[in-house]
Amino acid sequence: MSTLDDKAEETVEQVETTKCPEKEQKNRACGIILIFFVIGLVGSLAVGWLIFPKLLYSQKKQPIDFNHVVHVAAVEDGCESCHYFREDGSFSGVPKLAQCVGCHEEAQGENPEELKFVEEHVTKGNEVPWLVYSRQPDCVFFSHASHIKMGKLDCVVCHGHIGESKHSRVYEENRLTGYSRDIWGKNLAGLKKDTWDRMKMDDCAECHAELKAKGETVTTLPWPINWMPRPYEKPASSQVRVNIQKDACFVCHK
Amino acid sequence: MKVCRRSFLSLIIGGAAGTALSPLPLKLMDDSSIWSQAWPWTPVPEDGEVSHVGSICTLCPGGCGITVRKVNDRAIKIEGMKGHPVNNGGICVLGLSGLQLLYGPTRVKTPLKRVGARGEGRWEKISWDEAIAEVVKKLGGLREKGKSHTVACISGTDRGTVAQLLGRFLTVYGSPNFIRIPSIQDSYELTMHLMQGVQASAGFDVENADFVLSFGSGLIEGWGSPVRMIKANSKWKERGKVVQIESRLSNTAAKADKWVPINPGTEAALALAIANVIIQKSLYNADFVKNYSSGFEEFKQMVLNEFSPDDVSGITGVSASTIESLAKSFAGSSKPLAVCGRGQGETPGSLNEFMAVHTLNALVGNIDKKGGVWTVPDPDYIKWPEVEMDRIAANGMSKARIDGAGSKRYPDTRYLLDRLPNAINSGKEYPVEALFVAGANPVYTIPDSKAVKEAFNKVPFVVSFSSYMDETAVNSDLILPNHVFLERYEDVPTPVGLQKPIIGLSKPVVKPLFNTKHLGDVILLMAKAFGGQIAKAFPWDSYEVCLKETLGNKWDKLINDGFWADSNFRPAVWGGAFHTPSRKFEFVNKGKAESIKIEGDEKAYPLILMPYDSMRLASGFIGDPPFVIKTVEDTVLKGKEIVVEVNPKSARGFREGDQAILSTPKGSVKVRVHHFNGIMPGLVALPRGLGHTAYDEYLADKGVNFNELIGPVEDPVSGLNAAWGIRAKLTRA
């Protein structure tokens, strides 16, 4: 055993003696390695933050540039004049051509967008293929009635101030999923300032958790998606946990 | 500057660190999961306004009410109609899959004219004007030559305005050959006619019966109105008993309170032996027998002499004590009901058997009583003026029917489709020059497929009105596709077996998808093209106008509720119920009830092949849609091979899953063997509803069509097909 240890010590000494004169060279090499690290870091950050979003989202224009301001001013019931609830309680969403024809059977002004709308859609009877910013994946069940009628939420809470827009925004379509960028949110880091900045499950859960904490009767969702403790809930609340385990998923995922 | 391996590694590490600090990994992961959950090719119903349309399903004679859920213009789901007198919210697997018959690949999308050889499948698309002109030209030519009677029409039903228009067209054109698809309805109608003197259907008050004696009827396998029967079966579980007399442990037998295995084909003898016990022990309803029946004494003598339980026990294989206990329980129940008609009831069966079973109902006096057999008159809302026939038509109508129905030999039978192939092939009668087929698929459903195809080949002009490319459509010269049931108006009179007269209205749920036309409109157009008396018999502009006028004040109710029920209908009282010459119920004594002899020599064919039915196999003119064929078990269809059931005792060395050749005097097919202790030794059972050669890739070429292996056996009294099986053998493949 001792023989082996002696040999090992000898070898270490030899290596150190040969390296010493080249210390300067070593520093330079370290510098180069660092530069490469920085290039890699900066490059990938640039790819991740600047190039990736450009590749991920395609920019689409709405078929007709829609002016909400003009329309809201012309109707009596605000948003619900066009985005109404059907008799069975389901939400009509984006209006169909039949609704628009009531006023726009013929062009009412000289706006080229309106002329285009009448010419290409009203006259020919073609539905307008609107791009819906808030369209959720098919696995999501969302009831407008329970949120608007029961929960008394304002449209703005989720949809923002779209009713005050004079032009249709560019629709950024996720090339992979086919859904709008509005669902993930404009900010790719997932940061948000207002409630309408994102429409992911976490955003539903956040609001539900807040309401639950205030003592409201709402379905609590595992927020934020079951891998972090919920800040508003005491973990001892077994009642809530049962609720989550039993049926919370199937409220929104039918 | 020297770039070494370490620099490269450093670049990678830097890249990894940067990537980790960017949103790329999390975002890509999230997007990939969404992408994989919503494959772009997964069909997802569009989002939109939901609506419901009430209608009637006409995929079988069950006549269930349906509610179709729509999103915008697309039908999304078929559900049972709540509150409908037949099915009250329930639906069967075929009805549930009805959308696949609307949107599926098997539709005929436009009128087609054959260009290749028969059955080759080469078609030329033609316009409706051309198609109708072609039919009128052909039929006009025959009429000019005085051959109008050589035109025949096979129809799925003879009730309702569409079938009546078709029959009316044939009459005014000059042909007596309107033929309805055979079923147990024929035998029940004839039984009612001979024993009660009425032209009516048999209705069964199954919901109120408390003891059901079933002679092989597949009560929960599609007999009668399938959903109604399954619901009734649930009621019997609570308060009632079911005894199933059958050679095979069917689902009905398995769910019954008692299963009585019987030598096949001896059911009539068992029924009469039960009658023997009832009479001998004076368990019958004395009031009914004494005051409202005729011929009882002769019947009594015949039954007492020839059908003692001991004698019958030897014939049927059912012990004398079982016969006695069955008789006692049956007669001892307050609302007993005896029914017959094997399986789903597609083969008319032996008239003797039907009358013997109906006799049991008469003995316990449950004719037109709660829980019994009711006389259901044919609906009388179709009141069109009598047709005025011209000379040619009158001449044609005076000719005998080609199928022999109404002839001296079979004077009381109305339709005998099973005799048609032989009549054409033998050439003894006149040749059939043109054949219409509507709401039926005779090339598939009529026994002895080989003879049926041969007969079809001898008919120079075959017109199919099928919506689907079924076996008959494939073997026709011209296809004039009807709208499917979800695209058309149609009245549906009292469904088979229902005890009260009702009318249902089939409504268009969606606009016709293709260039199809309502059969009613096609008949009107053909009549108009003929002109003269023929056109005069059809004064309506369109079928819809005709239907609306015919239904009169019932129309609004039908549109709103989907059905109309006669609230004033009550079962007839015994005093006025019977219209026989004696004005009483006739215990018809036809002498010793011989069992129907099946085809084949016992030595050459030691086994007996019998068909069986399942709710998962549609064996009528509609084939299984893809959803339904998916539900068929491995013990019925293994891959593309059909599986036959044999008792291990008579398997003769065939092990479970072995391949074998099943031969009958009519043909041989390749099968797989399944050992089943629920089938009597000496029998082989083969499922019906498989072996299609047409329709789509989901249904075609799977299994074997039972009708290829069996031929019809004429009932000596009615002429209807009474074959309940055929001799067979299994040999090594």
C-alpha cells in the first residue's frame, strides 16, 4: 500500500513543476474560455428572448379592421349588445354575420373597411373568419354565464379594455398550438401587471384562490398548479383539499 | 488565441445557462403539451349555437323518438326523446351511432347509373331529370306492351305515406307486386286474422305483464321495439317473471328468471302441452273460453289426445314436471303474456307455433287486457281518394302476384318475399322485368343469397332507392338515393309491438348534404312524367304537401311534440273484439302441429346450424355503423373471421379458436370455433348481421352472412319462411 502512495505523491510534484512557467498562458486560456461562456450565454439569451418569440408567433391581420369605439357608442347595452347570452344561457362570443347585417345591410359610411365588409361578406353571405384572441384550447370548458351573471365580473377583468380599441390589434398566432399569444400573455417571462394580461390556468386559479380566501363560494383550483403551496389557504383546511381532489379538474376540463 | 475543447464546452455551458434563463424551455414545454392535446387532425365540434331537433329514428321498425343535438348546422349527438311513449329518453347503440350514417363514407351522393357489369361497382353520375326519365322510359315501354304486372317493388314497410305512395303508384301503374320485407309481423298479422278475424297488428302490453313466457324471442336483443323491451325488462326485474324457452343461452335467457332449454323447432308442441295442463287442471279463464271463443271443444280434444306433457317431453326435451310447473305459473299469474318470434323477429316462422302461443294467451283470457296481447288497428289517417285505374292498369292488377301471396294455396298471406327468388329463377311464373327496392336490402337479408343474386341477375332493370351503397344498391342498374332519416320528413305509424296506435314524425334535422331526393318526391315526379290516370292519382305538388294534407290537424302536434298518440284509444272489449264468422275468438284446429322440417340430411350433416341475434349487430337493411361494429366481442368476430358457438360435447376434436369449414346444403364458409356450454349439444350457432360485402371498409368483408348458409322453408299454411335452422357439419379447414 505504502509503495503506491509514494508513487502518487511523486507524480503530483512532477506535474506542478512542469506547469509553473506557463501560468500566464493558463490565464489567457481561462479568458478565452470565459469569452466563449459569455458568447454562449448572451447568444442563447438573445435567441430565447428575441429570436424565439419571432419564430414562435406569426403575425396575422384581422380580415376586417374593427372599431369597437364606434360600435360601443352606437349600441345601448354595451358589450352585451353584440356579445350576448343566448336563451339557453350559453355565450354567443364573436357575432355572426346575421347580427351585423341588421345595421350593415348596406354600407353606412365611407370607411374602406366597412365597404370591404359589406362587399365581401354581407353581399356574398360569407361569414367573417375573425381571429379570436381569447380562444382557449378545446379541453377547456368556460362558462361566461357563471362568471358574468353569477360572479358579476366585468368583461374587462379578463378581456381588458378591448371595447376602447379603434383598430384591431395584430393577432399573433402560436405556430405550434394555433392559439393566440394573448393566452400565454405578451410577456414571455409570464409576468403580468393586470388581470387581463394572461389567460392561462394559473390566472383562473389565482382569482379563485383570492375569492376563496375572502370567503366566497367558488371552486378552488390547485394554485399555482399543485407544485407550490397556496398562499391564501391554510394547509390544514381538509375540506378544501377534498374538494380539489374530487372534482375540481372536471369543472373546467369536461 | 487557441480554441480548445474547453472553450467549446464553455460555449455549451454558457448556452445552456442562457437558455435556462430565457423563456424558451418552459414555453416550448407548455406549447408542446397543448399541441399534443389538440392534434390538428382530431375532429372537434365547432363552437356555436346549440339547438335540439326532435324526430323519429327509422333505422329499425322500433320507432323510437330521438332528440338530436346540433351546434350551428352540424348534428352532434343523437339522444333518446324524453317523454316519448316508446323509448322515453332511452336509445340503442344503433340509434346512437346514426350520425355515422349521415356523415359517414357509405352514402350515395347523387343518382348513379351502372356502366360496368352488375355488381362491378362502376357508375356514371347522372342528373335527377335523366334518372327519372330513364325509369319512366323503361316502365312506359313495359306498360305499352301490356307487361305492367312484371314490375315488382320490394319495400321495407307497407305503412306510412311513403310506402303507401309507392303501393299506390304500383296499383295505378298496373302491378299487383308490392312486396313487404318479411318478419314476425307477417305471422302475427295472420294469427290475428285467422283467430280474431281482424286485419291488425299484435301489440304487447309488456310494461304491465307480470309473467312473460317467451318462446325464443330475443326480448332484450332487438325483438319488437328494442329500447322499449329493455326498459320493460327492467320493470320485470322489480315485479314480474320472465321464462325464456330457447336452445341457446342468449342474453335474454341469461337475464331471465328461468331458462328452459328446448330441442329447437319444437316450441309449438311445448306451447300445446302447456295448454294441455291448463285445460286439464281447469286453470283457463272460463268466462273467456265459454262466452267469447269458438272451437274450444275440438281444440281441447286435440290437445288432450296428442299433447300430453309426457309425450311432449320426449319431443321437446323439457321434462313433464317443468311443463306442468310452467303451465301453473303462467295460468296462475294475474297478467301473463306469451310471446314468440325467434331472436329479433326477422324470420316469420311457423304459423302453427304462433297460433299455439297465441292460444295460451287466449286460454288465460289476456287478449285486449292489461298486460296482454292487444289488437292494434292499422292507423287510418291516410285517406286518399280511391285510384282510378285505366284499362292497362286494371289488366295488370288482375294478374296473380308473382310471390304467390293471396293465391289459392296461400289465400290469407299478404306478402311472400322469400318465395320471390325461386319464382324468378324457376321461370314458372311470368318474368320480372323491373324491380324497385326501397328501404330494404334484400340481396343481404333474404335467405339463400346465391339464389337471390341469381334472381337479381335475371331481372333486367333494378332500381334502388337506397341512401347507402348496400348490397342491393351495388347489384342494381340505377340508384336514386333517398335522403337519410335525419334529412327528411316521414310519418312513422305505430312501431312494431306497441299496444297503442301512435304516429311519429321524422323531421329533417339537417339540410340534405348531397344531391339526394326524397323518395316521396321521386314517386310524384315519376307519376307526373307518366301523365294520364297515373298523374291524376298524385295531385300533390310535393311530398311535404302530401304529408301535411294527409296528417291534417295532427300536423301541428307532430311538429311540436314529434308524436301523436290517440288519447281515446282503449283496447277492444271481448264482446266486439272478434270479427271471425262466429264473432268469437277461434281456437283454430289445424290438426297435429307438425314441427317444421329443416333442410339437409342428418347423416351427411350431423349438426344443426342456428342463427342468433345481438343488439350489437344490426341485421336488417341497415348495417352496423363503425361505432357499433367496434362493440362486437372477440367470441363473435375475431379480426375478420366469424366465430361459431358449439357445445364442447359436440365439438368433435375442434379446440377453442380452431379454424373449421362450416358446411350446409346451401354453402360452405370458413369459421373459428368457440366452445360454449350455453348451447345445446348438436347445435352450431352463428351470429347474424355480419358478412357484408358492401357498405364501407369498416363493415365489409367481416365475417359471414348467415343467409348464404340457409334457404327458406315454406310454412305449409302461410307460405312464409319458417326455417329456424339448417343441417350442418364442421370439417377441418
